[in-house]
Amino acid sequence: MKKIKNSGLAILFLLILFSACKKEKINYTQIKTVNFENLTIGPALFWNGSDRSGNFQSADMTFQNNFNSSYGSWDGFAYSQKNDIIASDYTNQYSVFDSSNGNNKFAVYYPPFGADEFAKFINDSVYLVKSLKVCNSTYTALTIKKGDPSFAKKFGGLTGNDPDWFKMTIIGYNAAGDSVKSLDFFLADYRFADNSKDYIVDKWTVVDLTALGKVNKLTFRFSSSDNGDYGMNTPAYVCLDDLQYETFISNLK
């Protein structure tokens, strides 16, 4: 009887040990944010690729940048913390049209002519993008508001009744490089019958990106009611910040 009793205790001990050692795999999500605060900015308060370092990275995303030293020009993505809402010419292309921005860092997108540049997740990963903050650049906003006698009209025209608009299309791509979905966001809209409803986006505004689903990279295209012989007259800039995306994490419990 004593031997049987000890065997039972041994089996019970093994069951308890097995139960304690058994690990359960649990998946959960985490929201991460690309906010550009990891990037270094010099006394000019912006970076446009003039140091020829090329693309830059924040969190799990890389941002394409091209700098042309022959012309001192750039396209793709730059980053900045400028918020001058007064200067209205091309030299103020790095400022966000939100005076409350403070020292917050953000990206500025300016597309190459007839092409796209991309914000891309590293290692060909795909993530569910959740949201993005956007705002006009000061150069674009004041051109829309005041016009430019050299090339661009004042939105609304002389009477304020012209149904003008400036739109950004956000396009998501999969890891194979195929576009999957897109959505539109109006950075300025003067199409209202009531002119008091006309607006230019002048504050950081959250855009819901969940309709794009899981993507590997994003790009941004612009269109406007103001066009000429060489394309769109409205300056093609947008400021971007706080891109949120969902990651899946596996943990053994």
C-alpha cells in the first residue's frame, strides 16, 4: 500500500510540474508612432538632404530624400520644426502653418516631378496604419489665401465664389509594390455655397488611415483646381507627423 501511495504522489507531482512549465502563446497588438523626434536638426531648424546623407529613418519607417547639389533643390521628404506663418514665399517651404507647433519635429513632403517618393516600413514588413496628422505648409497655405501674381490664383477668385480646392491623395502599397487602396483629404476647400465655410487646414489634423489596411509603404499625390500649362499651380507641399500603426507581438505566457 505504501508503494502505491508514493507512485500516486509522484504522478501528481509530475502533473503539477508539467502544468507549471507549459507556456501559452499569446498575441497582442501595440500602437507605435512615427514622430520624427529622434532626428537631429541644426540651427537652420530644418533638414533637406543637403548633407547628402540620403534617406532618413524614424521608428520602423524610412523616408526617401533626393538632393540636387547643382541646383540646391530637393524632393521627397525633408524634416523640420519651423512654424513661421508670416513669410509667404518659396524660402519658407519648411514651415508648418500651425503657430502652436512649438519645437515639435515633423516631415515635409514635396514630390518629384511626375513621380513618387515613399515612406516605407523597413524589412518589407506590412502594418495596419491607423492615423496620420497633416497640416499645410505655410508656403502653400499663404499662396492659396493670397495668390501669387507670378503663377497661382487666390482661391475663391475676386468674388470669393470660385469653387477652388486643393487635395491630397494618400496611397498604400503592399510589399510587392502594388498599390492596394487610397483615400482623399482636402487641404483646402472653397466649394461651399456659403463662403464662410471655406477653409485652409491650419492646424495639425488627424486623418484616419484604417481604410488602407495593411501596407508596406505610403506615398502622397496632390491635385488642385488651379492648373496651368505645366501642371498644378498650387505649391505641392504637405506637413506630416505622428503616423500611428499597429504591430502584432507574440509572447509566451
